[in-house]
Amino acid sequence: MYRQTYLEVDCEKLKNNIIEIKKNYPDYNYYFGVVKANAYGHGSYIINSLIAGGINYLAVSSLEEALNLRTYNTEIPILILEPIHLNHIETCIQNNITITVSNTEYFKNLLKSELSNTLKLHIKLDTGMSRLGIQTKEDFNFIIQNIPQNPKLFLEGIYTHFATSGILDKHWDDQLEKFEKITQDIDLSTIPIVHMGRSLTLVNHPKIHFCNGIRLGIIMYGMSQSMQKSTGLKAFLRNIRNNHTKKKLNISPTTTTNNLKLQTAITLYSEVIDLRKIKKNDFVGYGASYIANADSIIATIPIGYADGVPRKIKHVVINNTKYNVVGDICMDMLAVKVDDTVKLGDKVILVGGDKLPVKTVANECGINSYTLFTGITTRVPRVYKTKNDSVEIKY
């Protein structure tokens, strides 16, 4: 790399996360690894580590993403979660890529397509998200009944996406009920793959009896989704209120804690490229957004919001010491108030490690972990650590 700014990804941690998830939730046949958005910012290189841990199907949002994965693995099936243009169906067939059917007009045009070989499809149902999917039993039955008209279409799966956790709301139960109503005229056990959930579904709800697949998203990347148990009077009163809500709405049983031992795998690094002494009342950065209240030392770090650093980041770690970010974050650089122990070339941690875990940084910046993960842009090289090697990839 030409500047010492990079994202280190520990592939062994990711593999072990999958092993840990499957050990605790072993009752599925299909574990979909959702690796859209450049594998939540981790980069497509990680997919073989996920597969080594036990992922046996991948899911992405676009054909571009699916084809990128094929440069790393040519065998594992890949589901595209959004409908793709019918002009590109042959590309899917040639690359063992499964498509989503989410409305009847799309399906009618697909039926007329001349296909060179078998095309796998999953029907998506809209059970309440109001984004994509078949909404009625009549439309669903129409698709089921007409698939045989094109002998090269293979119905491999049916799925939906839950909009909420269902812990303190009825929406999750309502969506499950709608799924069952839409599909009530068929025997779901005849469908090779039925998948209805995401990370929250896995840990918050008992397994849905007719589902044999689960989609794993942020949980793969080290977020267990376990909620901390609070103590004290406020927590006691909150529990009374929550239990009342569950009883009033007749919410199905849920759990908010789990025993998963997962690890985040990323550390975002940069380095000190400049050190300068400033006087009291000198300012730092655009808009004079920071004015020194005493003589200080300012370190310049070559990473900024164009690299995906959140504008509200508060701290970095240098030589195992936490320092404050000062001034406005620039496109390519940021400034840190340091002391005289910091030297040119010292390594800087912006996210990761014991002092700056992902969740802490995200909370301090007022964003969630999804935004932090996926916000790290592709101009930041990824360095992948495996058990025996280290590989740099530029995206």
C-alpha cells in the first residue's frame, strides 16, 4: 500500500463466528451468508472463510455483487435478493446464480424467456415490509401453478423479510401469520429451501418449524444481538411495562439474550504523518472549528470522511493510549491532540481493538454498526489475516 491507511480483517475470527453460531443454532440445513455491500465493508475475499465455518449459500443485492464473488469462489450458490433485469438471466444461469421473483409481471415475462439451462428462483413474499414481494395468495398461487410452463425454471426457495424484531411489537407475529396465509394452499415441505429470517430472527425467536434456512447478516461480523440485562429500579419498572405490553398484544415468546461468543474482525489503521506544536488560541481545521485552550501538539492522520471515517468520531488510539480527535474531519485527513510521546510514523487505530470496539465507536458517532461497517470505502485497502498468511486487496 502507498499510505499506511488500511482495514485489517481477521478471517479466522469470521470463520469461528460461523462455527459458534452453528453450534448454538444447529437446526437449519441452509445458512445463508449475507455478503452484500462488499460483505458489510469487510470485502469479498472473506467468503471462503465464511464457507469454511459452515456457510453453504451466499446472498447479495445485485448481479454485480454476485459476479464479484465468483472471482473468489465458483461453486457456492448465490441468491440475489433484488430482481434483476431479464436481459441478464443467461449470466445468472452460466454462473450458478439464483434470482428472486417478487411480482407477477416480472414472472410473466420470465415465463416467456428462452433459457439455455435450468434457472433457480426464489419467490419473495411481502408480508409487511412493503418493499418487494408477492402480496396475495392469489398472485402466489398463480406463480406456483405456472412455473411448470417453462421446464427450465426451478423453484428452489420461498422467503420473506421481517421488518421488526418482534420483541415488543406485534408486527413480527403478523408477518409470520401473513406468510402462512399466502402459502396455505401448498405444502411448504415440498419446497427445497424456506428461509424467513435474519440475525434478529435467529436469536430472538424459536425456530419456525417449516423453515430450513436462515439468513445471517450482521451476526456473522461479530454482533451477537444480545441485549444487556439491566438492574435497578428503572429496569424493574421497565420489565413490568414490557411484560404488560407482551401480554396485551399477545406477542409470541422471545428472548433478548444469548450465549454467543462472537468477535468483530476489523481494525481500521492509519499513521501519524505530521506533528506540530500550536499555541494557546491557535485554531485547527476548516472553520477554525477547534481553538486550543493551551499550548498543544497536533498530529495529522491521513484518513478522512472519504475513507468512511464518521464525521463525529471522537477518539483514536496511538501506542495503546486514547487521544481526542479535534477540529472538523476533512475529506482525507483528521487532527488529533496528542502528547510528546507520539512520534512520526506511529500506528493509529480508529476502529477496533480493546479500546475502540465497533459498537462503542458507532454509539459515540450516533450511528449503528451497519453504517460503520459499510461506510468504510473501497479506497481503503483491505489486509486479510488468515492462520498462515496475510493478503492485501485493493477494491
